[in-house]
Amino acid sequence: MKSFLIITSVAALALAGCGQSEGDAKRIANDTGATNGTATGNPAEYTGTTATTPAMSAADSAQAFVAEVASSDQFEIQASQIIAQKTANADVKRFAQLMMDEHGANTNELGRAASRAALDPPGTVLLPKHQTRLDELRQSGSNSDRVYLDQQAVAHAEALALVRDMITKTTGPEPLADFGKAALPVLEEHARQVADLIKAQAAN
């Protein structure tokens, strides 16, 4: 029950538009290798030399955004492929298919935005935090549906914070801001559906 309350709160926070933190840029830099820090599974926990790393340029920050969104999309797709094979729950299976379809489309849009902004295209390599979660899902047993939904709630809260930050930047490339504006309502709907699925599971 404690886990349910925590994850539901994360999803609700995402829907309310309050998912940002002052450490987002630093977290993105860590995840994409811009510092010498070492990532754990928790995006808020890193060790290393973050404090002494020079601030990223606007171009580096934009490229880091592309890298993190691409990794997030790949995580959503791969996690959904895994759960589609594991779950017997029709609603979870339907949601997983939606994630595969819409995050695949999101990656395509991200690639077009990156090209217009003269940035490198999105890659397919997962950031450490996403790889750790994917491994956890692979290793899950009878609780795989719950693991998947909990991870989806966290991942969508992070993704919403990321795109909201890009939308409000005054120095970010316009194509990425436009991408964020288009992605925002889609991600909000995903977060709402995850919250509903978690509530339904808790009621059973």
C-alpha cells in the first residue's frame, strides 16, 4: 500500500505540472556522461565530480535533452515489449501496445526536431537508470505488472518534467521547444492512464 501511494503521488504530480526540479539539468548531464559521476538506478543519486564540472553550453544542453528523451522512449518501448509477453492482464497489455506505438512515433518526431536544430539524431542506447529499470523488469516474477506500472509512473513523471523544462527555456532551440509542446499532452495522457491502472490494481 505504501508503494502504491508513493507511485500514485508521482503520477498525480506529473499530471499537475509540478514535476520539475532545479537539478534537472545536472541530472541530464550526469546521465549522458557530461560529468565524471557514476549513475545509480535512481536519477537523483549520483557520485562523482558533478560540483566541479563546467556548466554545459546551450548546444550541449540541447543535445543532452535529445539523448535523454531518446533513452526514455527506448525504455518505454522495450519495457512494454517485455510486459506484453509476461502479463495476462488485458488492460496492461493494451497500455503496453500504446506505449510501443506512441513512443516509437515520439522518437521519430524527436529525430526531425533534432535535425532542424542541427543536432545529432536520437540514439538507441539506454542511459544507466533506464537500463537498470529494464533489468529489474526482466527479472520480475509474479509481480511483473506492478513493477511495470510503477516504473511507467516514474518514467512519465520524469519525461514530463524534461519536456516542460525545454518548453520554458529561453535559450533552447525552437525546434526542441516545439517538439516538447507537441509531446506534452501525449505524455500527460499516458501518465493519467498509468495512474488509473495502478488504482485498478490496488482495488483488486
